[in-house]
Amino acid sequence: MRNIAKKNYTLKETKEKRKPRIQYCGYAVNANVNQPINLCKNDKGGLFFNGVANCGGYWRCPVCALKISEHKKELLSGLISAHQSRNLSIGFLTLTVRHSKFDTLKKSLEKISDNYRKFQQSRFFAKTDHGIIGQVKTLEITYSDDNGWHPHLHILYFYDNANDKEIEKFQKEMLKRWVSFRDNNSRISGQNQKMLASDNSDYLAKYDITMEMTKGQIKSSKGLTPFTALAKIACNDYADEFEKRRLYGIYTCYVEQTQGKHFVNISNSLRKEYSQFMDEFNKTDDDIVNEVTIDEILLKVSLPIWKKICKNDLQPLVLNKYKENGLEGVYNLLTYFKDFKDLEIEVDTNEYPVLI
Ligand SMILES: [Zn+2]
């Protein structure tokens, strides 16, 4: 998927004749050029290469998006638990706006962001004593042939009380006002609101909500997301050349319109309330993708061999083969290719095997 994604240039990159960062993701070597690349195991048993650049493009790179969304999911889960441990309620809302299948993503995105911002400044919001301490908002974008681009917002409201009946009444009233706010013109059935019990009893609901907040466009079962479009191309899951181009077009358009957009927004008031999470709040997407836990170094790859692995796009296969059959699996895989006919395994002074 990343190999397909990196062929795409935004208009700006084309104009400035600049290579997109995703082209270096998983390929380019970090920092000290004389160090080999390490195949490592993390604390959860996952295998990865350490010492390689990550692009950190949430809207663009399927590999980095997975890491970033995983981090945000954990962060939200922690925030929810902290709030529930104070016996306070949380509301979960999904907001949409009306769009036609012919509306551009640009237009629908602007509409939903502008209208939500103005909605929060509206009389209803300002005047109601709704008890919201702060909020987390995520943006999700899906696409379908029947309805076109469908950007929508998932929002968590953190309340200063546990009057669930009152809160639910407020949230329902809010949805009613939202659908007719400015040019939203959306249907009440397209919106959604629910409560997370303050007593932390509903573990599944919490799980569902953090998934929906952060994983929607990666694992969506509803309609097509830009990443599922990429997956279809990568797996040759299309009827003809026309459909393939259309899938790529969806991805391209999505990348173009999401530049500079935040995937998760955490309000300042919530950051203040839960300052114990400040380190996590402050992490940029780059920080997140470059954060690694090395439990064990399994194998070292010298730079000339690494370059050949990249040239043949074998990075994911190397990981898979190591998982299946260790060093022998990797050796058998590589020596299958002409480029590696002189491949040797050496043991370094720290007794790590090195591919040279
Ligand atoms: Zn990346």
C-alpha cells in the first residue's frame, strides 16, 4: 500500500519539484550512516526495522497512520478511564452534514469544519449550562459511489457531572439544532449520540467508542476509505483499469484535501484538566512514529544489503519470513533473488548475526 501511496505527488509538491516524505518512509536510513539496520522485536512481540525513516503522514501513509491511530486510541482510552474514575460522564456524538455525490471533498470538509466551529459559538451552546469540561474531536472521511465524499466528526464531551438523563436530553437537543444549523441541512438519523456510563462498567462500549474515534478510516466496514481504496489497488481487487484509476483518484483527492488537517483535536480545557497526560498531548505525529520500544535485537542488516532489500521492496517479506522461520527464513528468501547471490551471515562482537 505504501508503495502505491508514494507515487502520488500533491499539487504543491509537483509545483515545487519536491519529493514527498512518504518516499523515504521505511527506506531511508536514519542518522549515523555507518550503523547497520536492526531487525527488532518490541515489547508486544511485533517485529520492525529500527534505524529507518518514518514519514509521520497520518492522512497519507498507511504504515504511519496505523501507528498514529494506535497511539491516539491508547491516549483516548486513558483519558476516558481517568474521567470515569472520578465518576463523571462522557458523551459520544457523531455529526454529519448533507452533501450530494457531486460535492467535492473540499466543499464538504469546509462546510462541516466551519459549521461545527460556529455552532460552538452559537447562542444555544453559549447559553446552556451543559457542564462540558472539554472535548476530543476526530475527523473521519469515507467515500461511496452513491453518496460521494462523506466527512464526519466524532466527538467526546467530558462532563463535570453524572446527571446522565440531563446530559442525554442536552445531547439530543444539540443534534436537533445541529441538523438545521446554517446550511447543514442534515438528517437527524445521520447523527448519533450515546453516553458512557460513569461507573466504568461498560467496558465494551468504551472499546467500541475508542475504535470508532480513531480507527474508522483504517478498518472501516462502511463504504470506502482512502486507505481501503489503496488496499484494493495493492491486492488487485478491481474489475478493470478504469476502476483502478478511480480508486487511485479517490486516494489522490483525499491526500490533496487533508494537507495540514488535524486528525485528532483535544480542547485546551481538557488538556488543562488532565495535565498528567501532557507528555502524550504534546507528542507530534513525528514523535509518535519514531517512538520505539526495543525488547530484543534479532538480526542486523548491513547497509549495502539493506539497500538491495529496499530496491527489491522486500522489507515486509523479510519481517514475515523472520516471523515464520527465523534467520533461515530470511536467508532463503533473499538468496532466491539474484541481487543477493553473495549474501553471507556474520556474527559481530556482541554475538548478533549480521547480513553482509
Ligand atoms: Zn510513513
